[in-house]
Amino acid sequence: MSEREIRYRVHALLRMAERRISPEDVREILASGETIESYPEDRPYPSRLVLGYPGGRPLHLVAADADDLNRTIIVTVYEPDPELWDPTFRRRTKR
């Protein structure tokens, strides 16, 4: 099987530039991060929230998995707000 293609939404690219998050950070999160929430009803593809620590920095990314195309679409990437997440950044404390 060929390597999965990564595509970025414009929103994700803008946020990555603002937040100094590199494509390498995204690849690291996808490769070794932990899916902490799943959104199977999202359309056009199911998505998930992934927690990773590239360079020791906690980051969340939302990825939609287009399995039929062997593609992962990056929707957004951000540093979780400690006021909205528990100390592990795995559970929301506020919505």
C-alpha cells in the first residue's frame, strides 16, 4: 500500500503559519499522536481530534480521513488552551 497523502484545508495552512506549526509537526502528530475524540458523523469524511507533542509542545489537530482516496485532510491545528482542557489535554473542562 502506498503512503497516505496529506492535504491541508486553507484554514489549516493559515492557522499553521500563525501558530508556527510546520508540516513536519503535522506528520509527527499523525504518526505518533493519540486520537482523543472521534467524529464519525462528520461529512464528507469522518474526522478525529489528535493530540501530539512535536518538540515537546502539546498540539491538537483535526483530521478527516478520506479512506477511499488514501488521503488525510488536515482541517486545523492548534495549541490547546489550558483553561479549556485538563492538564493532559485529553479531556475538555469547558465547552
